[in-house]
Amino acid sequence: MVHSKTTAGRNNTGRELLGFIYQRGKIKEDQKRYEQMVEKDSDNTVALFMLSESYDKITKEPAKAADITLRLTKIDGKQAGGNSSGTPDGKMSQT
């Protein structure tokens, strides 16, 4: 997901990965893994995206999904900083 050139590409890849994990019954392990990643790096947009999608679409925890999505939006807003490509390093935003 990190290397995708477009927001849509990242979103599609993330959702495909989420479906793969769901089919194998590994959602709880996945959520735990991404929560640990966020503990180490609170601005990890990939981990935040995967958590927001899994809480929203799979485990149906709207409060957690909304909180994480808000955090992700704030990070994307800080990174955008008026750059037309989305972020200072040329990557497009996750949200």
C-alpha cells in the first residue's frame, strides 16, 4: 500500500488485504498488529487506514472507526500543507 502511486490504488489494496485477512479468520490478530504499529508510530497512515476499515466494515465498531478515521484525516491534513500532490514527500493522502 505504501508504494501505490494513487489514493485509489492504496485504498483498493488495503481493502483487498482486509478481505483476505477476514476470509482466513485473522481479523483480531490483524487489529492487534496494526494497533501495535500505531503505538510505535502514531502517524502510521497504513496502520490507521487498516484499523479504520476493519473496525468499520468487519467488526462493526463505529466509535473506534470514527476516532481512527478522524486521526487519519488530521494526519493527512498536516501532511498536505498546500502541496498539490497531497503530501510534502510527493505521496498522496490516504483518506
